Amino acid sequence: MLRQLDIIIDTTVATNSRMGLFAYVYRRTTAQILKEVELGNFEDNERMVKFDVAFANFYIDAYHAYSSGLQISKSWHFAFTKTEEPLTILQHVMLGINTHINLDLALAVNAIMSGEELLEIERDFNRVNRILSEIVNEMQDRLGRVSPLLFLLDMVGENSDEKIINFSMAKARGVSWSNSNLLWSLGIEHQQGAIKEMDLVVLKLGEIISSPKSKIVGFLLSVIGRFEEKNIGKVITTLREN
């Protein structure tokens, strides 16, 4: 699984594709979850290995399907398409996080817990959410290395950059559990309609991330983007530095 993510990252670096931005962040997330499993920090570590694989595969499968011109969820299609546009690094990362957390996380939980009692995974689910939050905070600290004017977002309010992140993370963690409950209660044979509705909601969130309603925030993001590192290989190398 990590090897598959490494291949995606290497491919995007070679082609200087912005797809590599989220791919790197997600590779970091997947590795951290596996590390927590190795440390025995989950209630059911064996199940969480299966969960980590299922969760990652939703992204990996979407990436390969998009690259092959196949049909994928509307929200992933939007996120991948936007990598062709010069949004800020923060926005590209958040577009990936938005779809993977708001949609894929619930799908992964439902897949692993099909036929099982959903509440059995709730504590481990919450631990995954804490891991995701910690990594997002870590990445936010590192983004200043490749996005030197990111601090400008503070001009429109305290921790405005965090607000963009929290928009997709804080609420998403709660929503993903609610969606997991909904899908689990519907059963496999009745889920498709609900999944389509979830996908449309996530798409709308992605549209806001890519084009904030605030004209001031939109202007500042355009300024920030002009001074960011454009070489994806250099961006990922810098983000990896301790």
C-alpha cells in the first residue's frame, strides 16, 4: 500500500503534477496509522490494518481511474481536475482531504463493518480522527516553508488559514461518523442513493475550498499562490524535511 502511494508520488513529481501534494500528505497519514497499529494503540489492531488498506484504496483506485479516464465520484473528479489549475498548495491539499475524509472515510468504515456492530469501531475511528488532525496541524506548520506568504490569511481574521482547514476537517470528522452510521443502517442494497447525495455535498464543499465566497480571502489566496514554490518535487522534499 505504501509502495503504491510512493509510485503515485514519484509519478507526479516526474510530471510536476499537483496531484502529488495530497498524495504526499496521505502517504504520511497512512504510514502513521500503520505505526499506531504496530505500537498496539488501537483496540482492534488487526481490524485497523484492514481499515487502513480499505481507506487508502478508495484514494488509490480513484487516482488510477481518473488517470485512465474512467468514471469516478464527482467530488474526486473535481479535486483531481483542479490540480490542473494554479490554486494554492493549501487549497490543493484541502481538496484532497475534503473528499477523502468527507466521503471515503465513511465508505471505508462501512466496508469494514458490514455485518458487524458499528459501535465496536467507534473508539478506533475517533483515534484515526485524532491522527488525521495531528497530521493536518503538522502539515500546516510545514506549509510556510513552500508558501512564504501564507501568513497573509491572518490579515482577515485570527488563524484564517486554520479556518479553511477546520472547514474541511473539524466538521468532517463528525459528519463522516454520521455518514458511516447512515450507510451501515441502510445496508449494502440500499446505499447507492445515499452515497450519491453525500458525493454531491462533498462536491459543494470542494467548490467553496477552490473558490472561497469571501473576495478578500480569494484575493489573498491569489497573491499567496504567486510566491509559492511551483516545482512539486521541491515542495515534497521541503515538506519532508525535519
